[in-house]
Amino acid sequence: MQQASYVEVYKWAYALASKILESEGDKRLRDLYYAIRGEETPGRFYNSLAKELGDLRFADGLEVYGKRDLLTHTQGDSFHLVKAAILLAFINAVGENQTKGAGEGGAQ
């Protein structure tokens, strides 16, 4: 997998996380993070991610199914890099959301 693909995965996951934060809040994104982080094989990771995203209120607008090849046809280090990109994007989105909240409403 090329480096650009990891960037593409990160950007997709970050945009997804931002959308979840806007519509369903911090707790829902954290629940999603914890639900998928333990999956150690590409197929199980994808299935878990797709199942969790299918439960979201705005699920009909998601592009997770278009990412299936990228998420399931990876092996070894490549899979772990894709998984890390997704999880890192989720963490960064939560962190930025908290920073924005602290900046708007003072210290929390």
C-alpha cells in the first residue's frame, strides 16, 4: 500500500469522527473506538467497524462500504498501519473537539 493511501484513510476517518462528534457526541465516538480497537484481523476489523457505523443515526450518508477493499485487503504491517490511521484520526478528532470546547467556554 502506498503512503498516500494511509493519508486517505486518515482523512476519511477524521472526517467521519468529526461528523460523529457533531451529531452524536464524544461518548459515541469513544464507544466506537473501544469497539473496534481490539480486532486483530482485517475482516473482523472491517465487520466491527461497519456494524458500529451502521448503528449511527446518519449511517445512510457514510462511505464505509467504499473503503472495504482498503480495509480488508491489507495484511501484516499494512493492516496495522491502516488500523492505526483510523484509531489515531478518532483520537485526534476528540482532542481537537475538546480543545475547541475549552477555547469557547473557558477551562473545563
